[in-house]
Amino acid sequence: MKRNIILDVHDKPDFITWLALSFQHLFAMFGATILVPFLVKIDPSVALISSGLGTLAFILITKGKVPAYVGSSFAFITPLIAAKAAGGVGAAMIGSFLAGLVYGVVALIIKQTGYKWIMKLLPTVVVGPVIMVIGLGLASTAVSMAMNDPKGHYSLLHFSAGLVTLLITIITMAFFKGFFNLIPVLIGIFGGYVYSLIIGIVDFQKVAEAKWFQLPNFIIPFVDYTPHITSEIILLMVPVAVVTLSEHIGHQMLLSQVIGKDLIKDPGLARSILGDGAATMIASFIGGPPNTTYGENIGVLAITRIYSVYVIAGAALFAIFFGFIGKISALISSIPTPVMGGVSILLFGIIASSGLRMMIEHKVDLNEKRNLIITSVILVIGIGEAMIKFGESFELHGMALAAIIGVILNFVLPGKKEEHIFDTNEEDSVV
């Protein structure tokens, strides 16, 4: 419902206000957006640029009617790492492109048939456990990052940086109010970085050597790699779209409530999904991680009551500009791994908890054998990294396998009930 709107979707602020408001949205997405490329070893500058370009494309495709920012998706962290291990960074980019293409296909189908079918495909009993798998599956990665030195050996000194970062992030989330409560990741990283400076584990050599304006490490198809599609890449990356599609629809429902406009009808779910997919495909062309809409930025809209799409576009332009500043890229790269590990402990835990909260809010009854079976199978297969492998080219494992089996079980087991899982008041980004 619209109440006391300061700036509506198509209102333009004055220039100085515009800059300040756009910076605010940049800060809201910054911590999470750079964390993903840090984990998968992709240039953070490219991630910033791809998020900016993706956001502009999203705004264009949705006719400037949806004030949403898109940034790096956490759902793709494990698949990206696996794809890189299997076929290099080129394989990861091809997989990202294919995942974005799935969005385009789904958008086309929704345009022709409506969107209710996708809600039946992705009930809470499937989506909730899969989201839990995303967080819990990354738990060991976060802990390892937090407590090890650069050589991979346990270090109490480095672990202290991870714990301090975690503590600052928790304090920010628990006690800070207003805008600062929306950027606990950024504040935690900053605090952990300062502590790391004090204990002497920050290396400024790359910052000193970096130029102010510098071309990021773009990864371009047919220049840096020759695109080659394999069944392994498809099975690693494409099934993750099942999860990110559910996240996207949930965000559109929430955003509709925040700004007081039915975005599912106008500009339509087909356009917003197409915009999200286009952002991911754009990222894949330049070497960035897949993108998704951000709940953090929706939270900024809710608090400020400033819904202007021009402000969102301004944040996108800032992200692109910062991506070409070499000093900023080098400064981001100088953040010690334990700092990112410390904040990841909380962030990945929140992702897992979000899946559990979704199941509680939508009253998934685990006393029902049907729900218990689906949830249990998804959790163990996903977290245990179960694998189906035939020969050298066909491999399906972990979260992707768990999501597919969950969808199948939901269809074949008796006792299925109708539900509308996306009518939610969540303000946190699940993925």
C-alpha cells in the first residue's frame, strides 16, 4: 500500500539528492555483490560492472516500471566453483549464459500461459529445503576461509579477524537502526578490515601498484575462451534457475506491496523475469557472476519511501564507474580472506535460516509424511553432495540434483495441496 510517498517510480530528484540516494543503494548492494566474485575468484570490478549493466537492462526491459537493483547471486556460488573446476572460467560463463536463457524461455511461456503454473512447480516444501541447502552446503567454505592463513593452515591470528568481522556484523544487525541496519555486511567487512590492518595481515602492494583508471579483467567469449557446451555444464548451472526464479517472483510480490503497484500485472512477471535473465546473460558475456534482484535494495525503498527508478539507475551507473577505478578494485582484493569468511559464516547461515523460516511461515507440516520425505531427501542429497554420473560428460550433483528430485517427489507423492507461496512479507534477500 502506498503511504506518504516521497518520490514515486517516475519522479526525478534534484541532482545532489539524486547522487546521495543512488550512493545509498550502491552501499546496500555492495557487500553482497563483491562477496560472490571473491568466493569464486572472479574480478570484483567485473561483478560491479555487470551488476550495473544488468540493472540498466532490467529497467529498460521492464519499461522503467520496476525500481529493482540486480547483483551477484549467492545461489550460483557452488555451481560456479564446480563449473570452473570442470572446464575453466569459460565453462562457468557458458553455464551462466544458459541459466539466463532459461529465464528467457520461462518468460516466454509465462507470456503465453500465465504464471500460476510456476507456483505449482515450486511449492514451499521444495523451495525451502533447497534454500537451506544453499546456505548449509557453503558452511565448510565459510569456516575454512575464516580460520586459515593464505597457505591454508589454521591460524588463530587470522581466525581472530574472522571472528571480529562476524561480531561487528552481528552487532550491526541486532542494534543498528534505519539505513545502517540495511548494510551490516558492508559495515562488518569495513570493521574487519580495520582490525586486519591493526594485526598486520593486509597486503597493500597491489593497491600501490594499481592505476586509478584501469580496465577490469573481462572474460570475453571467442577472445579469452572458445564456448563449448557440455551436458556437465548444463546440469551444474541450469537447475539452479529453479531456485532463483522462486526468489525473483517473491521479490516482485514484495516490491509490489512496498510501492503500491501490482508489478505482476504491469509490466508483468514475464518482463521482470526476462530482465533478470538478460542481466545474467550480460554478466556471462564479460566474465561476471549471474545476477538476481536484491532484497537489500527493496528494504531501502521500504524505509526511505523513495521509489524512483532514476535513483536505481544512478546506483547502476556508479557501480559501472567504480568498476573501472583500479585503486578500488585493488583495495577490494586486499580484503583478507578471513574477513570475508567471517561475514560468510553469518550470511550463509541466514540463507539456510531463510529457507527454514519460509517453511514455518507457510505452515509446512512435517508431521505429514509427504512433506517429511521431500524435505529430508532434499537436505541430505544437497548437503551430502550426492551425485549421478554416467561416463565423463554427464554429471548431476548437490543442490541441482536435490532441486530436481524435490520437484519430482512433489509431483508423484500423494496428498499434494494447492498453495500460493510467494505472498510474503520478507525483506531479506534469500539468495
